[in-house]
Amino acid sequence: MFKSLFSTGAKMDENTEPHGPQSVSLQSKDHGELLDVIDRLRSQGINRYIPLPQLIVCGDQSSGKSSVLEAVSGVQFPTKDGFCTRFATELILRRDREENVNVTIMPGAERTDSEKKRLDRFQASMVSMDEIPAIISRAEEAMGLGVNNRAFSDDVLRVEISGPEQPHLTLVDLPGLIHAPTKQQSAREVKLVPSLVRTYMANTRSVILAIVSAKNDYANQIVTNLAREVDPGGLRTLGIITKPDTLHVGSDSERAFVDLSKNEDVFFRLGWHLLKNRDYTSRQCSLEERNEAEKQFFSHGIWTSLPSSSLGVGALKSRLSTILKDQILHELPKLISDLKASNEECRRRLASLGEARITLPEQRMYLIRISHAFSSLVKAAVDGVYVHDFFGDAMTEEGYNKRLRAAIQNLVLDFASKMHAEGHYQGIVDGSDEHESPSKISRPKYVKHVQELMRNSRGRELPGTFNPLLIGDLFYEQSKPWKELVDRCCESILAAVKLGIESVISHTADEVTKDGLLRKIIDPAMAHHEERLEKRIAEVMRPHLAGHPMTYNQYFTDTIRKARQEHAKKAHAQQLKTFFGISPGRTDDWIQASRFSMSQLQETLSQQSPENMEEFCCSEATDCMLAYYEVALKVLVDNVAVLGIEQCLLSGLADIFSPNVVMTMEDDVLREIAAEPDDVQAERKRLTDKLGALEIGQKTLNRLNRHKSA
């Protein structure tokens, strides 16, 4: 039966005829089961999280709302003049062979656990119809209304009534809308009731039953304004006119309400319906007498111009059953989809909170799992093994930042390049002064600078030699930019490491735990690694900042030898050009000489350059400084990378938060990091309760789907 019901697509839109042929016959077993599915979802608290299809009864105070419920259910509800109900009442009517009444309370979401347990215990079963008013009064006392200024309750009173004359129908009765404060009702209550009613009305799956009393101008009644506010097109509103017998026969008011019931004034897609309630004089008459009086009233006068389907309680029951059924069928596919999506979102949010951790063993085990994942990912990042999903796409900034080895390798290579390109205080270039710039100096000019420094720092060295300490002075001057370049490199690498570490901890721990771990464990450990790096860098830099230069690297002597050879080569080239009479600007290597004296050529090549010995010493010192500079630069780059970054920063990085750290952690520190804050515990409980309700709801709908498929 449900299969045909879904496949025909009982969709509720503006062109649907509310009283046309239906896939599920009214008052059938399948009809009742369909309503039972929604009622079970509501009783399980699903409506706190996902709106459910429902019929809500709304009206101004004294509009005849209670009389409508009595007419539909056959149950007399307690009424007091100038007093309204202070909670929602869910009236569940089902057709059955035997008569039965069951009254329970669904605790509101704001109730404490102890209050929920107390209200859950409130139950009255197998009672007679006459006992219901007294039971409802007892329920009001159980809700604590009137105590401690509790004016209204978000608890819901469930009244389940079954019997052979009952329709398959579920109604939610809401407190009556109050126009003005009275002795019994304060100004605060006047404001609270419309807010409560509007919340129910705003649910787009709610069909609004707007109760309008014929005793008052419908334009002045709050319910019509609220209905048009939340349902501007009137697509899900049915108007119910009560007390038509109070209108004077033939009056303009009577005609106005007839026009209203014909949907000619205020348009509602579901139309209008009329009921004649019991008045004060007929309040003691039986239900049968009430129905007969109503039938007689609508069989005379202007009311005979209206279709019978919009008159009387009998037609109303059938009409409401049809409307509710159609609304459920229309909303059911989207309801299933919303329930699934909400379930997945709830699971995702619960997962983001991590596992529950109340006791110390739970907290320690929780951190051990995080530490194991943290250590593994940090080790993989440092080793350059990027197979875990955590590392993501290397072509994105986020993925690159997680690849710690790649980031550090690139930073060190950049550092080495900058040391070669920018590490010297002045670039010494061959040639004249025309090649100079603020960062460059010609070699002749630099040699003169060395000569001046040598004279100012002369010791007991013999003429034609230079003080070995001169090399140190020249080197320390030339390597001035090194410290800044090294510091900048270390800062960049520290920033990259911290970014990578934070990415790992963000991946392995929730936000609250992450903050605690950073504050208590990771940041102090990183500060220790940073301190070790600073000390090691200071040690590595010390030989390059002061003292006597020392090296045993053969590259140093090879470089000096090559420099001397290059100087000799240039001098010999000049001497040969002079000997053979070649102009200085000529660049080719070919000469034509028929005869020349070998002895004269040897004499020419053996002559000393015109520079004096002091200039020669200064040139030699310059070459020694440049050779030592190259050796020291290579040593420094390697020492910064290996002795500093690798040994003091990256070595042991995966162990700053390892399972061993957790096992030896003080209980107070463990509790501070891993214990759930009160707000997280409250959120976990809320999500757990919600997930429980959603899972039960899914099981309920799954059973419906299995029934549908069958």
C-alpha cells in the first residue's frame, strides 16, 4: 500500500484538490500507521531538531478552540473564562475497536535530567473520558506552572485517545492568543504566547488551523494576522469559523462570514470550515445532542448556500484527516533527506569533539592516541615521506607547508645562494674604478685600503711581509653580513617548523585539546629546541666573528696558488705584448716575428712588476683573505645546516609530544589538557541526545521504507 502511495507522488501544491481521490483511504489501517510514524518521531523528540508535518490549532483566547477539540475528539477539555492553557497539547486520535485513553508529558528541551525523569513518570492509562479534565489539571501541576513565576512551559501534554468512532488524526493545540493583560494573565504572558504560537506557525511543515470566532470581527483577531504573516500566500492554512449561531440572521456580519467561508475575502488554499459549538446553556448536553443541534442549524437559512463538506464536525474530521495525510506524504521525502543530513552533521560534530574523557585513564589514553599520530606524522614530515593523506596536494600552499623536509631543504638552499651572492661586505672586481658601485670596489682600490689598514696595524714584521692577523681583520670586515643572513635563515626555518607542527596538531587533536597541548607541551618543547639552535649557531658563528683565522682545508692553498698563477699570467701577457710591440688594445693571440732574441725575452719575463713590495704584500693578503673567505663560507653553510638545523632543531622533533611524554605527564597537567571543559561536556551531551533521537527516527523511517517496498 505504501509503495503505491509514494509512487503516485501524493504531492501537496496549489493545484491539489484537498478532497480528491487518495492513495490511502481515510481511516484505513495504513492511514493510521502513516500518522503513527510521525507521532513516534515526535514522541522521540525529533521535532526539536527537524520540523515534522503537523496540524496546529491556533486562535485568540475564547475563540472556541477548546470546543473545536471537544467536537473532534469527544473529550471535554478544562476551560476557564479569561484563562488560557499554558502549554502545547498533542491530541492523538486513532480508530480502534476498543476505547482507550493515555495521558503523558513530553519534557521540554530546557528541563534538567532529574526533571525529565520526574515528568516521564507522569502517566495515566486506561482512564475514562470523564477523568481527562482532572488529569490535565494534574499534568499542569506536574509541570510546575504558577510556581516560581513559571508562566508557560515548553513541555508537551500528549493525550492519546482511541475508539471505534475516532478518526485517524493528530492535532497540536496551542495556548490562546491574549489581547490584553488581566488579573489572571500578566503583560509578560501577553507577549510570551504570540512568540510561542509564532514558533509553531513558522514551521513550514505545519498546517495552521486558524480558529476565528464569529463573535468578533475577524480582521481584529490576532490569529488571522499571524497566519498571514508566516503564511503570506495562505498555502498551508485552513480557517475554522466558530460560533456562527451568535450572528444575527440577515445581518451584514452574517453575510461577511458567509463570504469569508467561501474563500472570497481572506484566501486560504485549504479553504474555510464552520462549526457550531455548544454555548453556555447547552454545555451539559451530550456529544450526540451537540452534533444534532449543529446539523439542524446548518440546514436552515443562509448556511444552506455552503457545501456540506465545509460544514459541521463530521466533515471537519474527514477534511483534517485528508489534509494531514497529504501534508505528511508531501513532506516525507524531504523529511527523510533532512533526517539523514542532520544525522551525518551530528556525527561529524561529535567526531570533532573527540572521544569522551572523564577519568584520568580515559584522558591519558586519549592523549596517547593523539601523541602516537602526532609523532608519526612529524617523523614522516621530517624524513620527507609524504604518503599519508594528511600531506594533501603538494601544489597547494597548505600541502607544501606540511612537507617539512621540502620546506627546510628549499630554505637552506636559498640561504646558501644568498650567502654566496650577498654574504660579502664588498664585492672585489678586477678593472678600473668605473666598475664600482656601493656594494662593489675595484681590486686596485681595495688593495690600497688593505695597504692603509696594514700601515695602521703594523707590528714587528719585516719589510715586504705582513702581519698574519691582517687576514683576520680583512675577513671579519668582509663577512659582516653573515650574522644577519644566518639569523634570517634560522627565523625562516623556525617559522616553517612551527607551521608544520601546528598543522600536525590541528589534524590530530580538537581545538580545545590543541590549545592545551600547544600551551603546556609543544610550545615549551619548541622553545627548548629554539634555545638549543641559538646556542649552536652562536658556537658555529664564533670563529667567524673574532680570533685568528684557521683552516687545514687544501682548498685554501689551492685557491691562493691559482690566484698567484692568474696574476703571473696577466703580468706575462702584458710583458709579451710590450716585447713584441703589440698595442694594449689588441685581443688576438697571433703575432708575426721573423727573428727575436731568446735571451732578451727571458730577461723581459724575469723582470719584476713595477709595484713595490708593500703593494705586493697587500695583494697577497687580499688573495689570502678571499681564499679563506670561500673556505669559511662553505664551512659555515654546512655547519648551520647540519650542526644547527639538523642536530639541534629537527633531531628529536617527533619526540616533543610522544607516548612516553604522555605516560610521564603529571596528573594535573594531564587533566588540564585532556579533560573536557564544561561547555564541551554540555555540547557532547546535547549532540549525543540529538544523535540518539535521530538514529531512532531513522530506524522508524527505515521500517516505513521496508513496509513501502513490501
